[in-house]
Amino acid sequence: MKKFIDMKQYGLTEDFESEVDKYKNLSVARILSQEKGLYRIVTSQGEKLAEISGKFQFKIARVSDYPAVGDFTMVNWNPSGNSAIIEYVLPRKSSFTRKAAGDTQQEQIVAANIDTVFICMALNNDFNLRRLERCISIAWDSGATPVVVLTKSDLCNDLSNKLSEVYSIALGIDILTTTTQEQNDYTKLFQYISDGKTVAFIGSSGVGKSTLINCLLGGQYLKTNGLRNDDKGRHTTTHRELIMLPSGGMVIDTPGMREFGIWNNDAGIEKTFSDIEEFICQCRFRNCTHSGEPGCAIQKALDHGELEVERWQSYLKLKNENAYLENRESYLVAKGKCEKEISKMIKKLPIKK
């Protein structure tokens, strides 16, 4: 019980208690970082490097089975050795998952056991509503609560319009704006961070994630870089890391990711596009293809400007991308059909003067 209580400051909750009790002779540890097959872990006995056991390695069937930053694991602490041995990964209460970059069909765990995901997007050339929709759907599917953090508001000349656009797609999500030009502006993030809670920062390179984390830490802990000549940030963070905050709670910094491939994300997509799901439920026919059937609520919403074409296209793209993971052949057929339907819809829409 003592080893369980001592780990509460690192986010271990009662959800894990029964699992921890199964392993009497092992210590519970949390993964702080990972690089080149070695993991830095923290236990009630301190920090140490660790590697996975041969038995654990033998049982691994997928990339996602490996320990990830934020995971709780059961380890053989090995007081006399230089490194601990990871024997088991405890079930994740949440996991931020994406398709690994590139053509490979592999699931990648970005971070595990997160309470809040800060989706960071800069209000300069990084501003991209379609990418934000993608990030929100992944965040909802993770089991954590998404919060949109719009950075570099001092570089935005039309803040009210940009905010209006974000509010139109970030349904039911808190939206914060930050700038380094105002002292202590970052403190609004503390309302989501408390003892035992874990937050993760995601977003493209150079949007200011490391700067915000340094503010929360009260010092220059993470390296930061300025803007490139094209007004976009330089890549700074090179690996994921869980960091304890002086005020309590933990933060996970992640490398900037411009490619967010979704992975088995139907629930997240449906929650992100709840407005579109509501329109679909209003269609006259349950199997409506939204390409010309009478009583199609989607077509009506597009005609009357209640639904933007770009948002509808984004929804279809993510749904088809998700379907591809389940059945590649069906996906290619659906993609071709989807592109034809979109083309027909655009031709039918009234021309804006």
C-alpha cells in the first residue's frame, strides 16, 4: 500500500490499485522518457534507467505494446544494478494515439494516462482549421479532455475572426489565447493542472509548446527557437518527456508533428463533428449517401450555408481515412465515390457574389 500512496504524486490513482496489487514483488514505476531502447522511470525509490525484460519482449505483438511516456509499469527495481527491468505495462486509462508517420500501418502511442490534452496552434501562418479538427478528433478518442490553446496572439491582426472560426469547429471545448508579450498570461493554464494530474502539449513545430512549459516550470528547462523566415517555428523538441511541475501535476512535451494520421478513430471523429452527425440523423433515408437523395439534411445545410463545404469535406476525409485502416480495398472504392459526390455537391451550390 505504501508504494501505491507514494506514487500518487506521479498520477497513480485508485484505477490502478487492483492491478498494482497483483505484483507483490515488483515496484510500480512511471515512464518519464524513452530513447534508443532505454526508459527513464520514476518510482517511490527514485529515478533510474530501465529496459524491458526478455519475457516481456517475447510477448510483444505490436508497436503499441511497448511502454510509452506516461505509462505505469511494474518493474524489478534491482537496487544493486545500474538499471531496472520492466516486466509489465499496466492498462492505460487513456492514450493519445496516432498512425505512425509514413506509409507503414502501425499504431503509435504518443503519450499515455493523460487527463488533459492542450492542442496548441499559433495564430500566424500555422493557423489551420482542418488540422485542428484532426487533432481534436484524436484527442477526444484518447480518453483525455482536449483544450485548444491559440498561441502568439500578438502576431494576429484579425483575432476576433480567427477566434470565431475556431469556436465554429471546436464544439464544447475550452479555447484559450496566449501571448508571450503579456507577463503571466500562461497562468490561465493552471486551472487544468493540479496534484496528480497529467497534461500533454501537442501541435506543430514552433507553435510555442516549449515556451509555455518553461513558463509553467518557472525557468528555461526546455530549449526554444524563434521563427523562421516564413513566419513558422523551428523544430525544438526531439523526444517525448514527462516533467514534474513545481506547483504539482505533470506535463508531457511532445515533438512537433505536422502529420497526424488517425488510428481507429470513429468515436473521436463523431464527437468532433457532432453538428454533422446531427444533420445526418435528420436525413429522410437512413442509408442516405448525401449526393442528391430527396430529404437529405446534409445537402440542405450546405445549400443554406448552415454547413461549410470545407468542414463537410474534412469530415468525409477523416471518415474515409479511418475506414482505410479497417479495409484498404473498401477504402479506395469509398474514396473515389466520395470525391465524385463532393464534386457534384460543389456544382449544385449557389455561387457566392
